[in-house]
Amino acid sequence: METPQQPPVSRELNDASQHRIDDAEGIDSRYDETGHTHSSISREEAARAIDDLFREALRKRGNEFFPELFRLLERCRNYSVFNLGLAYLQRPGAAAIATKKRWGELDRKVKTDAIPIIILRPFGPVMTVFEVSDTEGQPLRGDEIFDPFSTSGELVAVRLENLVNNAKAKDEIETRFVSLGYLLAGDVRPAHLSVGGITFWPESNADEEPSYRVRVSESLDTAARFAVLAHELAHVYCGHLGAHGRVWWPDRVHALSHGQREFEAEAAAHIVLLRQGLRKKSAEYLSRLISESDLEAISLDAILQAANRIEGHAKKAPILNAGER
């Protein structure tokens, strides 16, 4: 049972800017969680490679690793979560990335000795981008490296609905907003488990039996509901509740401590919220969950994959059957 107490959530808009850094990938682009479609290596081999790079970068950057990664993920929102993770692992401390063409549009030239960063191309093998320190030319003033982005209350509500519906349709995860105690914002369990001898919720359609069930407190506002649901779904997608026979996530039930599981889920949710234009007070919460020495056991691949999937579900309206419309 994963029942984290969620920190307060508030919405803040990013400052508007005149320059967009990230243009090459398109907002709906994402890494295919089922494996590398353009490579012969297995999903497990790819995950191990990512996590080996993560541990090497962690030894170099220490406590700065995750704050720097979060800032990059927030700035360059047109690149997928997974691609930005790949970029950061190749260039720890990266502030912003873009294609050579895009840097030229910003009156900056890629240096002749610059080392390209390799990321996955949508519907193709790979592409190259460059970090801001690889360029020279007109200065970028302050927040102009940030992607201008605002999220209205209406948009958050739509994305919450998308997330609920896609998680159910694609991953067999059912969500309900119910009355919970003050100290419980939400939780998630495999559908067959009960709480104190009482089923997770009484009524159920046997023809549409889910594999997992999420409860979220109905007393929360829309932004807080989105944050809690993202956290609970991250537990599932990181494999904290076991593998799913028909979907992609692995079984990592016994791989981590409670604190490590909470760190992975909260880090994935934090990434999603930042990229939705929502600010969640997660930094202190994350630092309390786990010490730097314990980070060696964390899977950055699992965090990126979970955040990628949650973000994709939130952005895309589900395709409903005729009877569901």
C-alpha cells in the first residue's frame, strides 16, 4: 500500500518570454515504453544502460543532479521527458538544448568543437542537439531560455480527465474520487486487495475489472487531484506494485525500500507537474525521503518512463468506444 501524505499544491505561471528554445520534437513526441523500436537491444538492457549512466552522473553532480534535471525538464517542454533525461545524462549540468537550426534562429552559432548530444528522433532513429554552452552569439537574457507556458484551470481539469480515462483504457487502472481522512490524499492497490476485510470499493462491473485501483480525496481542488493521481500512477508505472502481464512496466516490488519507492513516485510526479505549469512543493519532501547515498538504488529510467507515460496520458484525449461517448 502506498499512501503518501502529499505536500500542498499551488499553481504558478511561468514568466512569458520571447524566445522558444525547443522546437525540434513536437509536443506529442515520446519514447515508446515498450522498448527501442529502432534498436536490437532489449528493454531491460536499455534500462540498465540508462541507470548506469545515471549512477555515473550522480557521482559527478551529487546533490545537484535532480534539481538540475528538474530545471532542464521544465525549460524544454517540447522535448519528451525521456529525451531530456538522455540529454542530461550526456551533459550533466545542461541548462537548455536545441537543434543547430534553432540556435541559429536565436542568433547563436554552434561552436566548431562542440560535441553533439544524441537523442531519439520521433518516428526515426536518432537526432543531434546542442547545449547552450556549445553555442556563441547573442546573449539569452534571463528567463528567455524558458519555454513560455501557462496552464489555465480549465486546461488542468481537461488533462485530469484525460489522465483518468487513459489510465483506465490503456493500463487497466481505475480512479475514483472519494471521501478520505485529512491525512490521506490518495492511495493505490492491486484491484483484488481489500482494506481491513472491506473491498477497495464495493460495486464493480465484472466485465470491466481493472488491474489496479486508485483513490484520490474528493476534498482536494483540481490541481491537487492531478498531483496526487500523478504520484499514485507513478507507483504503478515504476513497478512498485508488481509487473503487468499485458503492459510494459517491470516487477520492482522487492527492489526498493519504502523511502526509495516514494522518491521515485514523487520525482516522476514532480516532473509532470512542472511541465504542466504547476508548482508543487516537492523539493523539501523529496530531500526528506532519501539521502544521497541511497540514490544509487534509484532507477532514473523508471522515473523518466513513468513521467513520460503520465504526461502522454494527460495530453491526449482518449479514444472512447461508442458506448462510452
